[in-house]
Amino acid sequence: MGAEPLELGLAVIADGLRVLLEGLSVATVLVGLIASLGGLRGKGAGPIRAMRGGITAVRVSFGSWLCLALEFQLGADIVATTASPSRDHLIQLAVVAVIRTFLNVFLARELASERAGGLP
């Protein structure tokens, strides 16, 4: 009977942390979008090569922000599963973690290629 209040307290804390992490993820995407598009301002409508360089810089900047947002989302999923570790939740976490990890790996590779001056 003493464990029930502790479990309830943990569930409340975990739910609050999950919501916070999901909010940080959304905020990260928004801030990244604003910061990345701000990089295009001032580039003007110069030659095509300059525009391509500006777009590449925006892609690298926004991609970095997306990587961070994915990390927050994965953290939120881990916290949610910790609070209710049923078999279904664990399977769902495993699938989501694999998908997000692959997205993050491929996004990081593309960003590294962009930074090195290669084509995606």
C-alpha cells in the first residue's frame, strides 16, 4: 500500500517531464526554423551560386536543429515508457527509437556532406 503513492507520484512527474520534453522539441523546431530562415535574409537575389550556398547553409542549420528536436522526442518517449513499462509500450518505444535513430544518423550524414561541400 505504501508503494501506490510513490508510483502515482512517479507517474505524475514522468508525465510532466514528457510534456516538457515534447514542448522543447516543438520549440526547438520553431526556433531552428526562424534562425535558419534568418540566414537567408540579407543574401538577396544574387547569382545562382550564391543562392545555392545560402540554401545549403539554411539546410545545414535547420538540420542541426531537427537533430536536437529528435533527441528531445526520444527522451520524451523514454520517460513515457518508464512510467508505464507495459509490453506494448516497450515494443512501441523500440520501434520509435530505431526509426528516430535512423533518421538522426542519415540526417547527420547529410549535414556532414553539406558542410564538406558535397551534394546530398
